[in-house]
Amino acid sequence: MNNDFLLLMPMLLVGIGGIGLMIASTYESITHERMAISGMGLFGVAFLFQLGNTVAHPTIPYEQVFNGMLVVSDFTRASGMIILGCGLATCMSAYTYFKQNPFCTSEFYSLIAFSACGMLLLTMAQELISVFIALEIMSLAIYILVGYNRQSQTATEAVLKYLMLGAFAGAFFTMGAALIYGGAGSTKFTEISASISANGYAGNAALIGGSFLVIVAFLFKVAAFPFHAWVTDVYEGASTPITGFMATALKTAVFAVFANFLVLNNGLHEGWINGLFYISILTMFVGNLVAIGQESLKRMLAASGIVHSGYLLIALVAINTEQFTGGVIAYYLAAYSVGTLGIFAALSYLGGEDEKRMNFADFKGLAKVRPYSAAAITIFLLSMAGIPPTAGFMGKFYIITSAISAGQIALAVFGIISSILSMWYYLRLIVNMYFHDAVDTFETDTCHKMAPVCTMVLALCVFAIGLYPIII
Amino acid sequence: MIHSYLMVSVILFCIGMLGVISRRNVFTVFMSIELMLNAANLAFVAFSRLHESMDGHVLALMVMAVAAAEAALALAVVILLHKHKGKLDTNVFSLLKG
Amino acid sequence: MFEHTLSLMIFLPIAAGLILLLTPAGKGIARVTGIAISMAALILGVDVFTKFKPVGELQFTEFIPWFPHVGINYSLGVDGISLFILLAASVLLPLVFLLFTTKEKGYYANLLIVQGAMAGAVCAADIILFYIFWEIMLLPVFFMLGLYGGEKKIAATLKITIYTIAGSLLMLAAIIYLGVAYHSQFGEWNFAISKLTQLDLNGGVATLAFIGFMIAFAIKIPLFPFHTWLPDAYTEAPTATTFVLSAIMAKIGVYAVIRMVVPVFDEDFARFALLLSLSGVFGMMYCGIAAIAQNDIKRMFAFSSASHMGIIALGVFTCNVQGLTGSVYQIIAHATSTGVLFLFAGIIEDRMQTRKIEALGGIAYHAPVFALYFAIALLASVGLPGTSGFIGEFLIILGAVKFSPFIGILAGTTLIIGVCYMLWMFQRVFFEKDNELTVTFKDLTLKEGICFLPVVLLIIVMGLYPQPFIEKIEPAAQIQLAHLADTQHVQVADSVNAQDHGHLLELNK
Amino acid sequence: MENSATYLMYIPLFPLLGAVIIGLMHVFTCKRPIFEKFYGIIACIGPILSFVLALRVFFNLKGMPEEGRYLIQKAFTWFQVGDLDVAMGFLADPLSSLMLLFVTFIGSLIHIYSIGYMGGEKNYAKFFAYLNLFLGSMLVLVLGDSPVVMFVGWEGVGLCSYLLISFYTTETENVIAGNKAFIVNRIGDLGFVLGMSFLFWAIGAHGFDYMALKANAHHLAPGVALTVCLLLFVGATGKSAQIPLYVWLPDAMAGPTPVSALIHAATMVTAGVYMVARFSFIYAHVPVAGSIVAWVGILTALLAAIFGMFQDDIKKVLAYSTVSQLGYMFAGVGVAAYSAGIFHVFTHAFFKALLFLGAGAVIYAMHHQQNIWKMGGLKKKMPITYYTMVIGALALAGCPFFSGFFSKDEILFMALANGHWGIWLVGVAVAGMTAYYTFRMIFVVFHGEPRDQHAYDHAHEAPLVMTLPLIILAVGALFAGYLNLPAIFGGDQEVTHWLAPVVVEHHPHVSKFVELLAMCASIVAFIIGIRLAWQRFGKGAEEPTFSGFTEFAYHKFYVDELYDSVFVQPYKRIGGAIRNAIEPNVTDAPIKLVSQLYMMVGQAFKVFQVGFVRVYAIYMIVGLSVMSLILSFSLN
Amino acid sequence: MVHLAKKSIKKGALDIMFADWLFILFTVCAVLGAAGLVSFRHPMNSAMSFVVTLISLAGLYALLSAKLIFATQLIVYAGAIMSLIIFIIMFLNIQNEDLPVEEGRLKNMTIGAVLIAPIGLFLMKVVKQIPGSDTVVVDPNFGGVKEVGQLLFSKWLLPFEIVSILLLVALVGAVVLAGKRGINK
């Protein structure tokens, strides 16, 4: 049991830390700067703990805790590290962001901690209702964070849309869980798997229907087609650090649980290969189509997030349920997260007061005024576009390798075509930043270097991950 | 006989969906979602009866808790919306689009 | 000189470029750094050249495991084919630093990075490593074109970038397919080019992969229907970028075909060789004819360059050692002739502020040295015997005639087409009456004259005494073709039998 | 290695070095000319040294046994790829040594002449650099031991021809004439290169020099041999201005007159004949090819003679006569009378150079007036020029016992002897026409009354440096024919015997009667021609007007215009079409279309992001419905 | 339903027949309540209608021997949550003009029904294919507070624990979003 708790320590740390922060926030005297620092410390410690765990117990594939409701594997640990890293970076960007957009209250950081706690649970959860609750912890915290700026109509609208559709999707999840419970007699992954092995999957209508609804809920959370429409609006309405957080950490957590769910039985995975095949293709293409016409960076990034979900779905189609390590998915998520978070961190401080700079046109000539920021953004964009030697390239490389290894040549080709389609809107920002003359002076609150530092560190991470990918 | 309970559950679930997609009133929409959760709960309990295991009951309890939390949050959002626009129409909120 | 000469040649410029970009260095420092680093690379290149033994295998190899679990390694090496592209880059780039004194820091830094990346691409012995450098190569071009280009630079930048990235992504898919195929055939992951040549590829997917590769390279070279990015990019780009693009980067496309496509996809290559060579030869004719109608001197050279690339590519597609050797030789010759012509066009643009051919005239009377240099480069470019251009062109035509007499005859028209537009341009720019604009034309300064002298001499030396170069190229060319040897015979016989000259080959047995 | 001769390479090297030295000196001093006077002298050194070496070669060869009469120098391996092994090698055998001799001899003379002719010209040095470069290239062409090395010289002389034709670069027409020459030559070169390629793949694997090729020539299949012969002949028509590629030569007269004499009369244009003779070992295999060559040659001779009769420009008259004479030479080599052809090359070099230099002297005297209808009566003013030119004209017209008579007659006789009586007939007619137009020119220029009094008053005899070469050449034009005196006149055909080891020909035995008859026919034609010319122009005549056929001929059958509208204009128009229509609308169109479509679809897709949350829910439901439908079907 | 009822009659057990009648009653109430929920214009009416559904559902839980759930449904759902909702509706003092004008409500619902039909049919099909068991009698303790409680605190400890975090988040959320620091900051 000792060992188990050690493995869960990061999650517990974040959960308890979140409660602590919440309590601390009741004191008026504690400013949000201190809260931000504490949040960073919390995530930092948890991250290091997770890292230590990974290094110290590298070979334990499955460690069951809490009656088999939670499982720790290399994959969950890697996802956990990504989530904790995202939390850390978000705290750092938020620190600077709230200097220019003063609507922060101290609860902000506790909510981030709670949502991270939910995400960590989600990665490890091996039981549908635990998944549901973890999903809701995460989602509720994110809903609140999205609508945090109460004065802003757009933020309110975003939270309305997100909450309404999220709850709608949650309802599908519960119905799906119910049907799976009906079909398999249990909601625990191991028992579902055993039931499928014993009775088969194809003939079990309740399992098919149940897994359908559960997967729909997951697809909603990762904004796959046709459940993608909310994502641009919500990303645009949310404040920038939060957008970054939900674009990365949330996606990581959901993909982790999605993968865990799909690999629980070969029959289940096989049954969904065809469906996911089409969904991933449609997701990539629809994401690109949405992204092309966007003028706002956040919306473009939201749409590109849809495309990246499509790539990850390729990986899900291509996973081998027998020898699943999740390395490909975790790596891609890490690469994607670093890139996306980096841009959002940069936007957090470049956006200025009331996020006045959010459109492509607003960033004309950035390179002439702030060359380092422009360079960092360029690196992130190149990583997202998959240009070597960035992390995004290796991510794409692994995805396509896994697709071709699994015999999904068509999927690989569609993935490539989709990246060609996506090139324009990534390059467009680079072109705007570099090849136009500056009209804006890009003055920002320069005393608080936290977000710039975060941006630079992430830019380095892009190369670090790209050149030395630690595949678990 | 469990089938009939399940069918009731499905019917309620569908009515809930219908409420979500056909109504613009925020309250109605949220209550429709609650209805869907209840439908799921009914399914849990029915299956629990089918399998003669009480796990379903526990699951239903959990769902209720989640529903409660969600409802609390939803109501908070409704209040926020009302403060902004004084309306409960979801269509009023379409600043973000394109 | 050092144990890791090649690595040094790759990473010294890249590191210097990055450092320049990251530090607030002035343009003076940037230029001096550029000169120093490119000179260092030149010295290293000469060192490699002198120590290079005329055998076909890779030399100066370096090997460091990188991602062993997927078989990607940091592995370098040069053979006779890559050696000369490497050398062309090292010899020609110092020129750029020496000649263009007023550019910004980023310009020099990007040039350094592109130099390193190009060296990397030609030295890479691992296909993924190659791909990485291949893509890195594009980025400095993107920035140089977009930042320092002409009026329509952004459109041209986007066009070239998206075009080439689209191609290379298809290549990436094909590369991965190769890796996966190797894994399934030999049970281990490996992306070393030499290993991939052992693959037994057949079936539709292999053909698709072949097409993926070929599209990427066809765009880079560019082969006929994929050339449309070239005139815009070459015209809008600043001189040095055009120079780099035409003199070296386009050649890496051909190099890649020789290095990867020919030995790996032997069957598909032999199958498509006829089509590809038609594309090469047609592109040569098409671009050559298009060149004559251009008003803009740079755009004319752009089409001329595309035309030459068609013939260079054709040399590869002829599947015989003469064609292939000629192709590699022509690569160097073209780098020294057309590449230098682009620099000259840049000089004209700098001094006259125009590139319109009509606006010029009579430059020869005011700048005899310049005219002499220009004429030598021009004659090499039209393949006059005694200059470097002839050897390559002759070998290619020779190879093409063996491959298919029909294509050989079409290829021969390059002798006529090239000379038409070049002479007409020369007439209108250097001869005829001078005007108010061109009377002010200053001849090359002493420094410029000395800078260009080695290249101009090289053109002549390579025309008169090519054997030291060819003896290094030929063994490597033989090795690249070794895989093709069996399939090639059948294919060529097929293609020739339709002609009247089928017995030519029988005689040759 | 008894046949190796390490000095061969110096023969072309001397003029080439001269070219480099003069060229560099010129480039660096052209702004402030300081060595102007010396350039001419420096330039003459190279050719004279080469001539001396050529003599040495000749005597070396002469001292060798007839079968082994060749000298070889392989300077270095030029390039070697696979089976292709090309050395930078030089070969001196009777054929090339003969060429060497007169090329260097006439070359030297013309260099000397040029010192006078070009005196005071701008770019004096450049001229000599080009001239030296030309001579060097020509010597490479002659000495090259393999087709590839020959091709180096071949293209080199083409380049120099271009440079010298467009020597007065400020005049657009001259440059265009130069371009025309280069491009038309290039068309021929295409044939040469392809011919070489075919030849290599057929028999070149065991050595690609002439010795090896000759040794392996019997392996050639007839079809291949024919192809190779015809392709090589295409090369020859380009360089030697035969139908259909003769059009550049008359325009080439835009260059300075010494150039016309040296390049476009005496040496370069005969390279094609030399090449056919060089490849006689292949042509001998395929008589069909020879016939084609001969017919093309004789038709060219006819056509050019027709054109020559109506020209106004003194140099154009000579140019067409050159084309015509070249036609004879091809007729000669075509009917396998290689030695006769080469012999005509040899004699032609003397008298045509003489005529050109004479014409140059006239032009020089008339201050660059070239229209013969502006001259007249110059006999009194320029006696030396007049008499030397008359000698040249007689030689050209085939007056008995002048050099041209022997060589031309030999060709015609061989044609007849080998059964090509059609060629003979045309040849005789052309001989008459030659006499007509040559003397038309002489009479109009030198006889009668001056037509332009002002110019006439200022006319004067050329300086010694120009007249001396005229006199030397006149001597040559008189007596060169006796080197190959046919047996019928008691000679023993020295040249034919000299060339016998190299060229593959056979001498049919024909009766003396036929030979005499043929000779008589030529003489009759000559007399008719010269008499007609005297009747019309002997007493001075006004510029004629043309109508009907004569006008057609005056305009050279509109061949230039035809070529322009069939080849040049369409070429430019296609280029323009590519630039204006195809590039933007066809090749670039798909790209533009794709990018526009891309943007359009992107914009259109924004419609779906309506911003109403209910609509988003409907999307979800629609998606779910579709998936449910699919799943329903899969659930039995 | 009738078919089911007949089947029960055949079994001959009176209470079972009675249970069937109850089932029908609750079902009808639940469905009617749900229909009211989605069709009433004023949210107050919808809410009241929803309460009917919730109570009927409680009845159905009872019929399924889920005693604890029956109680919780009444107390938590019908009691607490619905009170909250109604309270908020009243608190916002919604006037008629605040409500969205939904003139094409019927049309919308028809179209919606058509869209939903495939999902509903699919779920029906799924439900039909579930292997039914006709076990009528269960352990009397089934669904009792103690039994469920034991399960909750042993096997289902983790979800139970994390629900607390969920509620905490909801709490914080309500404070943040609708707390007194409000919009006028």
C-alpha cells in the first residue's frame, strides 16, 4: 500500500494543495501573486515527484490501487507529467497575464489545482464512474476558469456554451456507462475486458451501444468531428492562459483515458477501428477547414487543436492493444502541449490589456519590435506544423510510423495531406510577424517576466523533446 | 420486465435530448440535461436489478452527486447570464462565432 | 584534420548562424563571422577533397546512435556524389559573404544556417537525418526570401514554402513506409540509406512511396509540371538566396534522387524512368523556350536554371553510368555557371537598379572584365566545349541516347535552346548601344574580380581537365546503379525496341 | 612509341596562348590603351610558330613509311566514364598535316594583313585575341584525335566566328548576324553530338579515338552507320553552310573582312568537309550517305551560284561563291573523292582568301563601301589589288591551269567516273555560273567608269602590309593546283597519294577520253560564263533592276524570310505564349486554383460556426444520428 | 406494456400485478412530466412538470427494490436540487418578456424528434437485445441502506472520496461565478 500511495502522491499533492490554496484564498491579505507562486511551487513539486516516480520505478507496468479503480502505468505517469507541466506553465503565464487583465481572484489557482487533480485521476482511472467523476471534476473546474472574467460577455458566453454542451456530453457518458454496466455487469475496465473476452463484443448490443455513447463523450471532450463546433468559441471566450491549459492538459487527460478505454480489450478496439478511422479523417479535414478562415489566433489555435485531435485519433486507431505502451500518444501529446502552451504563454503577455491583440493582423511586424518573442512563437508554430527538428516533427513521425505499422496506409496519407493543408495558417502568422512592418509598439507590462520566461523555457523544450525524445 | 424499465429510460433520455436541441430557454435546457441523467440513473438501477448486484445503486448515487454539482454550477452560470443580458435565451449569446 | 570533419562542416555554420540570430550583433560582425565561418568550411571542404579516395564507398563516416529504438542514428559520410555538392557549397558561399556587404545581420545568419543544413543534407547517411536537414534547409530560405525579397515576396515565399513542404511531407510518409517495410522484412528498425537499399520493394504501396519521394524531389529540382514556384521565387528572392537555391539546393534534389530513389526503388525507378526522363527533357525544352520571352534578367535565368535542371535530372533517369556521372558533373558545372550568373544578375541589379533587359545595353564597353566573366559563365551555361558545362551535357546526352535514342535527340536540343535565349540576352544587355543608365556602369572592383576569379578559372579548369573530378564521381555512380543493373537492361531494351536503333545495344554487348 | 610526338600540342597552344595574353592585356588596359601597336605583332607570333611546327610535322610524316604515317600525342586523360575513355589527344596524319599547313600558312598571312586592315580600329587588340583564339581552335579541330576533341575545336571556331561576326557590337544587325551564325552552327552541332553518341554506343567502347574507331568500323551495322553518317553530316552542313543551314554565312560578312577571308572562306567553313573526310571510314561503308552528301553539296552549289549572280555587295558575292564552292567540296567527298574534295579545300583556301583580302583592300580604299554599284574603274587606282584579284577570280572561275581548275575538275571528273552524272551535269552548269558572277564582280568593280566620283577620288592602293599577303596568295592561287596535277597533264597526283593512307577511296578506271571530255565541258562552261559577264558588264553597266525570277533570286528565294516565319517567329511566339498565357493560365493555374479553392472553402466553412449553442448541439445530434444509423445496421 | 401485464398475470402473483399497474402509472407520469418539461414555455411550469417526473422515477426505483435510491431521489433530487432550481427561477423573477420567443417551438420539436429518432431507435434496439432474466424475487435486503453503504465504503471508496472534491469545486465555482464580489467590481 505504501508503494501505491507513493505512486499516487502527485495526484494527492495537487488535490490537497488545491484545498490548501482554496483555504488560503479566503484570506484577503494573500495576494494572487503569492498564490501564483504557490501554485507554481505546487505543480513544480508534483512534477518533480512524478518525474522521480518515473525514474525510480521505471519497470512497473501496472500497479493497481484502490481496488483496481486506479492504475499507474508508464503511460499514465507520462500523461501526468504533461498535465503537471501544463499546470506549471499555466500558472506562470497567468501570473503575467493577470497583471494586464486584473480580474483575478485567489481561487483561480486552486481551481487549476483541482482541475489538474481531476485530470490526473482521469489518466489513472480504470472504472467508468471514477472516470465520470474525474471528468466532471476537471470539467467543472475548467468551466469556472473559462467564465472567470465575469465582466466579460464573451467569457460568460463561452462558459454557457461549454457547460451546456459539456453537460450534454456528460449525459451521454452516463447513459453509456449504464449500458456498459448492463452489458458487462460491471463498470471496471478489467471486468469489462474479461466479460468481452468471455462473451465477445460484436454480439453484445449493450456493450456496443454503451461504448458508443462513452466514446462520443470522449470525442466531444477532444473536439473531434462532429462534436467540434464549440471549441473555437470557447477558446476565444476564455482567458488566454486558461485556453492554453484546456487546449493541452485537458486534451492530454482525455486522450489518456480514451486510450486506456480503447485498449482494455482487443475486441472493443477492433470494433471501433473503422469508426475512428473515418472520424479521425473527418476531424483533421474539418479542423483544417475551420482554421483556414479564422482571423483570431485563439480560434485558429482552437481549430488546429481539432486537427491535432485528428492526428491523435490516428494513433488511437493504430494502437496495438496487446503491447500498448502509449508512447506514441504521450509523445505526441507532449509535443503538442509544449507548442500550444508556448504560444498561449506568449499570447498571455503579448495580448496586452483586455486581450487587445488576438488577431493575425495585430501581430504584424512583431519580429521587428520583439524578436525573441517572435522567434519563440515561430518555433512553436513550426513544431505544430511538424517541421524538424522540433518536437512536433518527431510526434508526427511516430504517429505516421504507428499508422503504417498498423497497416493504415490511407490514414497516414490523409494525415500527411492534412498537415499540408494546415501549413498555410501556421505560416500566415510567421509571415505576419516577420514580413510586415510593425504598426503596433507591442508595449506590455514589462516588470513581470514570468510568462516570457515560461515561453522561452517552452521554446527550449520544443527542441529538447524533439532531439531527445524519451519514449516510455 | 427489466426491458420495460430500460425502455422508459430510453424514452426519457430521448425526450431530454429533444429538450436540449429544440429549446432556447436556458432553464429548460439544463433541466433537460438533468432529465437525461435521470434516465441514465434509471438504467443503472434497472441493470442493477437485472444483475442483482447493488453496484448500480452506488453508481446512481454518484451520478446524482455529480448532477447536483453540475446543477449548482449551471445555476450560477444562469445567474451570471441573467446579470449580463437579463434574458434566458441561449440565442442571445452569439458574440463568438465564425 | 579532425575526426569529425563533416559534423564540423555542418554544425559550425549552423551554430554560428544561431548565435548571430540570438545575439544583438551588428551586421559588420555578422559579415565577418560569415566570412570566417564559410572560409573555415571551405578549408574543411578542401581537406575532405584532398583526403578523399576515389572509391565508391562512403568516407569520413561518423556514427552516433540517436534513437536506437526506432533505428534512427546520427550517421554521416560522403561519397563521390555528395562530395562535390558539399564542395560546391563550400566554395561558392564565401563568395556571397565577400560580395554583399550591406545586408542585414539576419541575412548573413540565415546564409550560414542554410550552408550548414545543406552540408547536413548531403552528408547524411541516415534517411531521417537527411529529411531533418532537408527541411531545415528550407527555413532560412523562407526567411531570407520573405524578409529581403522583392515586391511580391510574400506570395513567392508562401508558394515555395508550401509547395516544398507539401512535397517533403509526402516524402516523409514514404520514408516511414520504408522504415516500416525494413522492420517487417528484417525484423529491426533501421533508417540507414545503405540498409534500405537491401529492401525488396514491390506492390502498389511501394509504388506510392516511390511517387511520394519523386514528388518531393521533383518539386525541389524542379521537374516540369512542378516548376511553377521557381520563377517567382528566383525572381523575388535576394541575390544570395537565388544563388543558394539554384546553385546548390536544387541540386540536392537531384542528389537525393541519385542517393535514395535509384538504389532503393530500383524496380519502380526503372519502370518510371522513361516517364521521368520525358518530364526532364520536356521541362528542359519548355523552360528554355519560356526563357526567351522573359524581360526580367533574373527571371530569364530562373527559367534557364529550370531548363538546365531538367537536363541534369534527365541524366539520372537515363540509368547508366555516363548519364549519372554527367549529371553529377553537370551539377557542379551548373552551380559554378548559372549560380554565378545569378550573382552577376545581382550585381547588375545593384548597380543599375533594374533587371529589365530592355533598359540595359552596351555594358561590355564600360565593364570589360565583367563582360568577360559573364561571357565565360554564360558559355559554360550553354555547354561550350572547353568549359565545365560541356562535359556534363555531353555525358548526359550520351547516356540519354543509350537510354532511348528518341530522348537523346530531344535532350540534344538543349544545345540549341540554351544558346538562343542566352545570346539574345547577352546581345541586349552587353552589346548594342549603351544608354544613359548603362554609361554609369562601373566595372567589377578589384575585390569582386578576385572573388570571382577562382570560380571562373574553375569553369575552365573543369572544362579542360575534368578527370580528377570524374574519377571521384564515377565509382560512386557505379555503386548507385548496381541495384538497377538487372532491371535496367530489360527496361531499356523495351523502350528502345520500339525505335529503329534497337540493334545499337546488341552491338554494344 | 615511335609515333608519339610531344610537340603536337604546341601547335594549337601558341595561338591560344597569344589569345589569352592579348585578351588579358586588352581587358586590363582597354580604358587606357598603351600597347596598342604591339598587339598585331604579338598576335602574329603564334600563327607563325604554329606554321613552323606544322612544317616540322609535315616533314616528319614525309620521312615515315607510308602505312605508319601518323603522329600521336595523348596529352592527358580528358575524361573517362565507364567505357567512355577520352584523352586530350592530338593526331597528325597526312590529312591533318595538309590542313595544318595551309591553315597556319593562310592564318599567318591574314594576321599580317590584319595589322594593316585593322589599323586604327577601336578594339584592335580584341580583334587579334579573337583571331588567335580562332586559329588555336581551328588547329584543335584539325589535330583532335577523337571526335570529342575535334568537337572542342569545332565549337571553339564557332564561338570565334560568332565573336568576330558581331565584332562591331554597337550595330544590332551585326550582333544578330553573329547570333544567327552561332545558333545555326549549334543546330549542326546537335547533329554532331548525336552522331558521336550513336557512334560511341555502337563501336566506341574499345576506344573512342580515330585509330580505334577506324579499326572497329567494320562492326558497324549499316543502319547505324547511315544514322551516324547523316547526323555527322548535319553537323557539317551547319559549319560548312550547306542546305539547309547555309543561311548564316552570307550574313557573316558583317564581320571585318580579314575574318571573312580566314574564317568564312579559307578555314572554318571547310571544317565540315574535313570532318566528312575524317570519317571517310564510315562513309565508305554507306554509299547512300555519300550520295546524299554529294547531292546536298551540289544543290547548295547551284543555289548559291544563283544567288551569287544577283548580289550587290562585294562580300556577299564572295560569300555565295564560298557556299557554292563548299558545295563542290561536299559533292567531292560525297562521291568518295575525298582527296579531290580536300584538294579543293586546299586550293580554295588560297584563291578565296585572296579574293576576300582583295575585296577587303577595295573596301578599305572605298571607306567601307561594299556595294559594287558604287564602285567602278578602280583598276587604275589599285593595280596590285586588281591583278591579284583577277588571278583569284580566274582560279575561282576554273580557268584552265589555275589552281581552281584542277581541283574542281577533279571533283567533277570523279563524280562522272563514279556514275553520278547528274551531279556532274549540275556541277558543270555551276562552273559556268561561277565564272559569270565572279567576273561580273570584277568588271563592275574595276572596269568601266567610276560610279561614285567622290569615293573614287579618295581611293588609293592598300599599304604593303596588305598587298604583300595578296601577292603571296596570288602566287598560291596560281600554282597550288600543280601539287595535284592529274596524270593527263603529266602529273602524278601528289596530294591524292599523300592522302591515300587516311581516306578510304577507290579510283575507278575511266578512259582518258571521258576525262578529256569532262574537262572540255568545264572549259566551255567557263568560257560561256565569262563571255556573258563581259557582254553585260565589261563596258560598265548601271545597277540593274530585277523582276520575275531574277527578283526572286535577288531576294535569295526568300529563304531567310521563310526561316524567320517558320522557325524564329514561332519560337519567339511560343516563348511569349508560355510567358503570357501558359505560365499564368495553365501550369500555374492549378496551383492558383487550389489556393483559391482552399481560401474559399475556408471562408465558406465559417458559416457553420454560427455561434448558437443550440445549433452546435444539433450538430452533435446529427452526428450521433448518423453514427447510430450505421451502428443499427451493424447490429444484425 | 399490456403484454407485460398479461405476462405478469400469468404468474398469478397479485402484488406483481399490482406492481405492473404501478409501473404503468409511474411510467405515464414520468413521460408526461418529461414531455411537459420540454414543451412548457415558462421554466417554472417546466420545473414543476420535471418534479412530477422525478417523483415518478422515485416510484420506479422503488419498484426496482432500490430503497436507498428511492429515498435519495426524493430527498436529494426532487427535494434539494429541484428546490434550488425553482428558487433560482423565482429569484431571477422571470417575466414573460425575459423568455425567449420560441414561435416555431412545435416545428423545432418535430424536426428535433426526426433527428433524434435514429438514436432512439438504436437505443431501443440495444435495449431489446439485452438478455432479460425473469427473476422476480430478490433478497429483501437488496438496495438497502446498509448494504449499499457497505459497498460504498469498501469497493467504491475512491469515487466516493473524489466526489467530495467535485462538490468542493462546484462550491468554489458557485462562489466565483455568482458570489457577492459580483460583476460590479
